Amino acid sequence: MNMDMNKSHKILTFTCDACKKVILQVPSQLDAEKFVGRVNLKECFQSANLIHSSDPDFQILEDGSVYTTNAILLSSEERSFTILLYNTENQEEKKLLVLLRHQTKVLKKRHSKEKVLRRAKRRWAPIPCSMQENSLGPFPLFLQQIQSDTAQNYTIFYSIRGPGVDREPINLFYVERDTGNLYCTRPVDREEYESFELIAFATTPDGYTPELPLPLVIRIEDENDNYPVFTETTYVFTVSENCRVGSTVGQVCATDKDEPDTMHTRLKYSIIEQLPAYPTLFSMHPTTGVITTSSSQLDREVTDKYQLKIKVQDMDGQYFGLQTTSTCIINIGDVNDNLPTFTRTSYVTSVEENTVDVEILRVTVEDKDLMNTVNWRANYTILKGNENGNFKIVTDPKTNEGVLCVVKPLNYEERQQVNLQIGVVNEALYSREARSRSVMSTATVTVNVKNQDEGPECSPAVQTVQIKENVPVGTKSNGYKAYDPETRSSSSIRYKKLTDPKGWVTIDEKEGSITIFRNLDREAESIRDGIYNITVLASDKDGKTCTGTLGIILQDVNDNGAVIPKRTVVICKTVLSSADIVAVDPDGPTNGPPFDFSLESDPDSDLERKWRLTKINDTAARLFFQEDLPFGTYRVPVRVTDRHGLSLITPLNVMLCDCVTENDCTLRTDPRTDHGEVRLGKWAILAILLGIALLFCILFTLVCGSTGAAKQPKVFPDDLAQQNLIVSNTEAPGDDKICPTNGFTMHTVGNSAQGICGTLESGVKNGGQETIEMVKGGHQTLEPCRGTGHHHTLDSCRGGPAEVDNCKYTYSEWHDFTQTHLGEKVQLCNQDDKHKHAQDYVLTYNYEGKGSVAGSIGCCSERQEEDGLEFLDHLEPKFRTLAEACVKR
């Protein structure tokens, strides 16, 4: 890129004492009526109404535009003329000196550079280019020349594209096609566009591009045309009073749109004015804008607010920099540096005796701190004179006054005057300065107590008198005494009984003594701890009353024998042989235990043979039955004697019951206890009905199955016992044992369920009839008798089948048959090859205590009783339900 060598440039400068200097770039030759530049005349002289140039070659317009009147050729180094500004009204005049300088050295360097470029090869490369912000022209303003090295061989056309050309702002720049001269058509604001990145092109007329596109950056040089601006129009800060020097108040901030990191944006802060002006209390850091305190004499009670006028100026605060002002308000925060003080040092008030919860005095204080804050609100306290707690002082939140109240009644007869000392503090803690110069404010209060007729005094409110119970009716005793607090006498007091729950006493109207009206009973139901309370009303001649309580302490007399509260005693005979009985005596401990227990029986009675008493402790004994008594209820009278020999007989109903716990006996029906009843609910009845229906279904199925089996007999294999379920209580000896030729089995006729019992002599009752089936022969097959029951196949010890005679015998015949063969069975039962008995053979043992009533479960057991089912009565509870379901008693 080359500059146009046909045009040389000069610098036209306008200076004035009060005006800023303006520099314009102009060519060395100026045509007539050519625009040169523009000067801001208002900054120099705002009221000028006449403008004149000392050089006739230049003309100055009212807006500051400078034009040439004649063609000018600048040949000398410097040329000057003066612009005169007049104000015809007040005859003021100001001058503006214009200097024209000719820079010879610059021209020589440009000429030498052109000569070098003629000899050297030109290059197509980016060249820095810039223009002044808000330039005054003339427009179009020449900026730079671009030129391609290929212009020596080709005809080159130049063109540009980019922002400011074909994009916004459109048509700001253009380039001459033939020469490559780049021009700007109007002023540019740097704050809107900092730079423009253009692309230059060099092409031949036929469209050939011998050069690559050339990036061309035009930078806008900043002009100090923007004032700095505070971020807020008014700043408000708060700082506590009495703070230290250098305490931070706040910070202000301003912005400037000019180019950063230049003198145009280098800001400086300062305080112009302070109100009130004296003393100076604040300072501002010139660079950061931080406001700090410069004195420790801030006192809110003197001045609670300060106003500062602050300034910010660019160009680092130089006189020609642009500046802006703002306002800063600093509020002084309150601290508790003033103690509350009483407006008076002493107060006098009065109150009637026996009054409570009344206001008797209001006290006021003064506090210079900020009202309605914790630094101003007062807390009152009573320092002396309130040892009995008769007074209380509180703060009225609306007026900040101290309210003195009586919370406990005063007695004129005890004290006629009370002297109090009260103090006051603030809710907030005092500052260090306040504590160092002041102490708590105090005042004295004199309270005069006024006398009043308060009536009789019931003191103490509860009085007692001791009287033995069962004293004769009409016995007199001391009663309740009230007195007149003023005379300390009881002569004028009248008494009246208010409450007497049982009407046991009467009260003397004049003396207050009591007389027994009915027999006193310490053991009465409503008496607690042996004290009987009555309420007494005492009144004087003026009708004023008081109420008291007379507690009659009833002294115990041994007038009650010991009794056994639990009259019904249950002994679960199957698990226990005794029951514990406990006696109580309504009398006091001195007339009560230890007790003696004994059986009360007639000489002809066998009570002592059946029952026995053993003492457990002072109040309890244990009752044993000594014989094997049958189940039932027995009447056992027991005599209980206290420590003084007073006795009482208590008849006990002793129930011997088949149970484990008492509830088992008392809640179920059992003929063995001779009492009780069954109460079935609806769900129990439904369960019974469903069980009966289920039993009928099972019976019907068994009958049908047995009938079908009879019609179609089946042949069972020999190893049926190993492949099918057999009767669980049927046992056969091993192959090495000798099997008897005679055996027996039994089953219930007419019942839906069969049972094969484990004892030899026991049968199953069925309406008084027993059926015994005798099995004969070595090889046996068991068939149902009379077509009832189930069909069973039993494996004998030899594995052979045998037929069963369908014969029916009575019990005596069956018994005779078993007795004749029992010896043989015993001898042959479980013998080994050497004919020795097995280990479970019946042997003789010494007596080792009462054993199981169920008997032996060995291989050879026999019971002589005809029934043989009594052991079911003594089974454990968990088997009792099963036994009762299987056996119909």
C-alpha cells in the first residue's frame, strides 16, 4: 500500500487559553470553500454572538465549522491566524489562536519511501489502518491505499467487503476501483464500533484473481467523549456512632464507556462537600471509592445523618478531564452509649393491706438513645426491700415506664411501711464507653401500708384434733380456733359447720369445740389414713368470714377381726395339693398381724382329718387336703386371730377340681366338680353342627366302602404290610418268636370309628354292650363281625392267613378265657432262643413314689378294674380334649 504522493498533509491546530486543542489532518493544498474541520466554540465562550477570523482565507460558522474562502497552498513550516469571539451585550471578548505547521521531515521520509518502492517489488500484505473517533472530516476522509504487486503486469481492479461496506453499517467505507484508495464517508463512534474487519480483493477485468483476499482491519481511535457515571444517583450508608478512625462506611463506583486501560477511563474519586461541614469526619480513597471515617467523634445524639457530595473525574483527575457528581447519605447507627436515668430519685406511694395484683406506682426514665430500640427500652428491677416477694416491677412497652405492682398481700399488723430500692438498665448491653463513665441509675420507693378491717383469720388453715374411734356419743373435744388479727382474740368469733360428710360431729357456735354425734369408725369406707375432715366457717360481728379445715385423727381401736377376703378357694387336684389363703385386718398395724390360723371344727367332725393348715407368714397360711378326696366343693371354716387375741371365723368354699389353673375349673362344666355350667356361643354351636355333619359324611363313606368291599373280595398279597398302611396299634412278634395259637381283637359295634386298645382286659363301651372277637388258628384273617366296621388284614408272626369265627362273647366269658391263657402268654412273651425273658418283661420294683395313673405300657399289662378308662381323667390338659372327643362319658 502506498500513499498518494501528489498530496502532502499538514496538521491544523486550534488552541485557546480556555478551549481544548483540536488537530485536523489536511492536505498541503486546499481548494476554495473547502471544509477543514469543526471547533466546539461553546466550551470556550458560550455567550458569543459575533465570530471573526483574523485570516481572510478562513471562515468560521456559528456551529464551529471552518471553511476556506480562497485556495491555499501551504509552503512554509507554520502559519497562524486568530479567531475572535465577541459578546456585544456585556462587551466580553475571547481569542482563539490558529497554528498551521508544515512537517518537512515527514515529507522527506515519504518521498524516500516512494523511491524505494519504485526500485523494490511491491507486496500484497495487511497494513495497519486507523481513524479518529467522531472525526470532523472532511468526508469522504482518505484512510489508506491498497495496491497489489501484480498491478505491474495486469490491470487490477480493487474492491472490499465486510462490516461497514456491504453489512451494517452499510456504505461507511469504499475503495476506488482503479487506485485502491480507501475512504470513510462519515464519523464513527468507537463505543458502538471498536474496529472493522474488511476483506480486500484484487481482480483483473476478466475476473482473474492474481492475489488472495487481503484482511484489512480498521481500528477506531478513542476520543474522550463519554463522561464517567456513578452506578447510583444517591448512595445510602450506615455507620455506628463512636466507631474507630478508619472504619469503612461504604464504597461508591462509577463507569466510563471510553476505551478501557487508557487515560480516558482512569477515574479519580473525591469528596467535594460535607453537610454539616464541621467537623470533617469522612475521607474517600481516590482510586477505590471507599469512604472511611477520619474521626471518632461520631455521635448520633448530636447529628444522626451526614450528606456528602462526591465527584468522579476521568483523565486521572486532571483539570481538563470529564467529571460527574453524586450524593452520598451517611446515617449514624445508634449504640447503647447513654444509660437510662430516673427522672426522680425518690417516690412515695401507699396500698391497703390484703390487696393483691394492683398497680401502686409508675416511674419514668430518660434515655437519649434511639427510641423504641433495645438501646432505649428499659428493664426495671427491685434491688432491696422485696425479700418477701410482695412486689413486682415491669416495663410498660408503650411508654417505657416502670409499673410497680403488689403480687403478694401485705399485712398491716406485721409491717406498716416498706422501703424499696429500684434500678433500671437497658435491654441491650452497654457499650464500653458507657460502662466506663456511668453506673446503674437507682431510686427509692416508700410504700405505706393502710390498715383495713380484714375479718377473722383462719390460721393455720388446717388444724387437727385426736379422738379414739368408738368413743361414746356426746363426747366433747377441742375444735377449730380462728382469731381477730387486730386484737389477737377469739372471743368475738362465731363458728359454723360447712361440711361433715357422715354427720359424726356437731360444733359449738361460740367456742368452736366439737361434740360426737354418731359413733366414729376409723375403718369406714370414705376415711383415708385415719383422718376425718370437716370444714368450718368462722365469722366476726361485721359478717366477714374465713374458712378452715378441722382434721379429726381417729385413733385406732381393736374392734375388727381379721377376715379372709377370698371366700372361694380352688385346688387343682391333679397338679397341687394345697392352696394359699391370705387374711386382712381393717384395723391399724398395732391391732393387726401377725395372725394365727386354725380350723374351726366340731368334735364329731372329721375336718381335721381331711384338711391341714400351715402358716406361711404373718398374714398367710396354706391349706392342704390330707386324704384322696373326690372332686367337689367342701366347706372349711377357718379362724383367724390377730395379735391381741381378737378372732373371726371365715367359712371357705374349697373346690377340689380336675384342672391345671383356676380358670379351667371355674369356667367349664364338669360333673366331677358338682357345679358349673356351659354357655356356648353362636360360633361354638356352628362348629359343633359342622363337626356332626362331617362325622356323618365320614360314616356314610365308610359304610359305602365296606359294602363295596364285601361284594368284590380282593386277594391281598403276603407282603401287604410292607406296601400298605396297617393298624398302628397292632404289633406282631418277630419271625424268631413263638406265636400263641390263640389271640384276640376287639372293635366297637355300631360306631363309625374303630379302636384297638393297648390293654388286654379293656373293652370299649357301646350302650352297655361289649363285643369281643376270638381269633383261632395259626394263620388268621380278620373279617368284620356282622358286616360292620372296616375290613382289616393283619400279618401274623408266621405270615399265614386264618379265618375268624364270627362269634360274640360276654365280658365274663372273655375274662375267663383270658385268665386261663394269661400265664401261658406271660411265659412265652418276648422270650429269646434260650427261653429267657426280654428286658421289658414285667419285674418287681421297690416303691419309688406315685407314678402315672395310666399304668404300664409294657408288652404285658393288666388292669383289674372293670371300666379301665379312669386314667383318662388324669391326663395332662393337652390330652384331655382328645380323650373327651374319643370317649363318650
